[in-house]
Amino acid sequence: MTFIDEELLPNDTSDAAEEAWELMETVRPLVGRIRGLVDHRLGPLGEKLGPASEYTLRCLSCGHFAAPITPGNDGVRPVGCLLCGKAYDDLESTVDAYGAGSFYEAVTQGGDPPAYPCAECFTAEACVVPTATADEPDGYVLVCLWGAHALEGVCDFCQRAAILALPEAQMCSDCLDVRYAKF
């Protein structure tokens, strides 16, 4: 599957290649159900996935925690499943897939946005999503898709996800510094 995804189909511009891409998307969810293949593939991947468990996401195709975030990389292919090969081309498509809701609904109907800007990596993009990770499979953690790190919460003042300097007030260190500078 990796060979098809990375070598064969990207170099084929025929009509058959488009059909093959669509067929691959129907095959990916089935890969997670083939127990022997899963055990065979995840065994050697344990060395890669173990240390990355705090930023390894559940693959939305095969359903296994085998999709680590690739930090940085200029937002190109930020998440890719090592089991079934499902990958996202850019940060925006990854946020669309893993984010909760949409920016349009958050603005027009209220509620939380699907992603937040990150106070730790200083990107201008909304790259932090609330999602389950291999470390927290039953809960949701704020994870930066750009820098591959977990965050504590969203600052009530700047609305960026951050490691909170003042957790009881839900305030990041930048906003805390601004507040202290006024005194």
C-alpha cells in the first residue's frame, strides 16, 4: 500500500489512476480488520510508535493508533498512518479531518472552533485540535499538528492553545506577562 501511495499513483496521470485512488480509499478502512496484517505491521512499528504515543492519533481510515504527527515539515503531510498509509496532504485538510466541527459553524452558530492557534510554536495557522491520542485513547487532548506536542488548555484572553502559566485563570504566559507589565 505504501508503494502504491508514494511511488505508483503519484506518477500516473491516467484516468485509471483516479479510479485507483478512489479504490484505495475504500480499501484503507478494511486494512484495520485484517488481524494478521495488523499484528504483523504494528509489531515492528512499535519502536516508532512507542516514543511518539503522546502525539500519535487514531487513523480515521483503519481505526488504529498508528498515525503519528510529523512535526514541522512546513505543514506538508502532517499526519500519516503507518498501518494503512492514509495521509493528509496539508495542515488544512488534517484540521478538517481531525477538528471538531467547522470554523463556519463556530462563527455563525457559536461554540468552539475545530482548531486553535498554538501559543508554543507561533504559527499563524489554527493547528491545535482536540483529539484522542495513543496516550489518552478514551479522552481528548489538545495536540498541535504543527509541532507534535500536547497543550494544557485554551487561554481565555488570546484564544490560543498553550501550556497555561496560570491554570486557574486559564491564562498563557504571554497574556500573563502583558497583565504584569501593566502594574
